[in-house]
Amino acid sequence: MSDLIAFGVRPDEKTFFEQYGKEHGHTIRLIPQALNRDNVGELKGYEGVCALESIFDEALLADIHANGTKYIALRSVGYDSVDENVAKQLGIKVSNSSYSPSSVAEFAVMLILMTMRKARQITRHSDIQDFSLNGLDGHQLSNSTVGIIGAGNIGATVARCLSGFGCEILAYDPYPNESLKNLVEYVELDELLRRSDVITLHTLYTGENYHMLGEREFNLMKNGVCLVNCARGELIDGHALIDALKSGKIMSAALDVVEGDQPLFNSNWNNKPIQDEIMRSLRSFPNVTITPHIAFYTANAVKEMVDHALDNLIEFMNTTEATNRVI
């Protein structure tokens, strides 16, 4: 029997699991399907599990506990997929993973430039051989103020990337980073919303910040603001966002995450109807770019998430604690 087990293993992760096993002397059972109540019995005999793309609700956590599994090592930064209270009640410990912040930060900067220069509209015009300039005038980043919501590792890397463009950079974060104070001006959220020409989100979703950008917050923003979200869809009220796009409050938006995106992203929906009202509506706007939660997706980041998750799992099993323990 293999000594480690991993669920939700994508084809692009398989090589890194195999490489880790060879380098560290472990045999790892790889299961392509996400861990769920139908296959949770596969955990019997395993003290911990490495997982991705699972919803760890009360029922699944109870099944995991019944199988004797005590540790969950997530291959993701976010851990809002885990019912924290239930995990604590059952004594199940959870770790998250980490990777170089440059992958998401560079993608966010790309989206910022795309929104400001109306890249989606330009390419759509070019695709139908409309090479006129009407309505395609953009804005220069060097003349703009960018507001970063969440200045942790990724947000801080975004700030460093943006510093070369000569733009003014504002940041909102409950825990200011001293090393950034020569690059950004820390302000309260309302001030950031009022002053920014571009707003980019890089904060963890905790449940407490659900819909941190809603109707009130959109009303505070400048007319014609650009909005980028590479964090979590639930940070933005989808219906309020649609209203802000309709009114012209938001000039353009680039969204790597959308409220309610989990059933859609990472799946092929070609020739299938999208039932989600928010997603359908957002896709209808020519000034909205949607990417499928892919900002993190580089070969380097995938390897780092696999390695860090397995490191945490082995730590749990050897010491009952892990460097990246979150629950």
C-alpha cells in the first residue's frame, strides 16, 4: 500500500507528484477525482490526505473523520472550501499551500493593462476586420492611480511590478507592510475606492469579507474606473457589479474569479448552456474579460503547490503540526 494519497490530481500535477515521491522516498496513490462522499472510503488506512477541488462540508468531514483520517493538506492558498468549525470540532487539522506570488501578480498586471487599453474590444474589432479607431481610446497607466486591496505577498508583488510604470499606488490592508511604505500609500478602503482609477483585489476570502465590494462601495468609486479581481469571486457582489457596468461606473473589468464560479471553472462547457445568471450577464459585456481562475497557473506554481502540500502532509503525520497549518 502507498503511504500517501492525493485526490483531484490533474494531469499537469502528476509528474511533480512522481518526482516528489522519488526524491523523498514515498509512494503516492494518485486519484484524478476530487475527494467526495462517493470515494471517501478510499481514505481508509490513510492518516492524512492531499486534496484539491473538494468541498469539505459537514457531511464530508464527518466521513473523513469516520475513516480515521486526521489531516488535510490542501493544494491551494485559499481554504474557504473547508467548514472550519466542523473541522475543529472533529479534530481534523488543515494546511494550505503556497507558491511564488509572481505568477498571480504578473497576470494581474497584464489584466490591468488590458482593461486600461481596452484589449478585449480591440481584439474583437480586429477579429471581424474592423480596423477603425472608434471607441478604442485607452488610458495610460503612468497617469493613473492604482488601488491594491490586500497587500500580502501577492499584493506586495503587484505593487513592486507596478512601481516601474510611474503610477501612484494606494494600498488597503489591516496589516501594513513596512517594506512597501516607500512604494505605496496606505489608506482606508473608502479613500482607496474614491481615489483609484484602477482597483485590483488580492485579499484572502474569509467569509467575513463576503461582498466587500457592493452597491455602496461601487457608488464611492470614480466614474470610469477599471476593476481587476484575481482573488475570490465572493469578494464582489455580482449583481452590484453588473449594475455598475450598466451605468458606466466601471469602464472595464477583468475577472479571473466570479461569484459562483466553482461549478464552471476548470471544466469544459463548450456547447452547454451556462445557467448561472451572474456569469451569463457578465459574459454579455464587451468590456468585461473573464479568465477561468488561471492567474496562478504556471509550471513553477503547480510544482510548488504540490511540493508544499506534501511537505505539510508529512509534517502533520510526523509531528501532528505543519508549517502551513490554517485550521
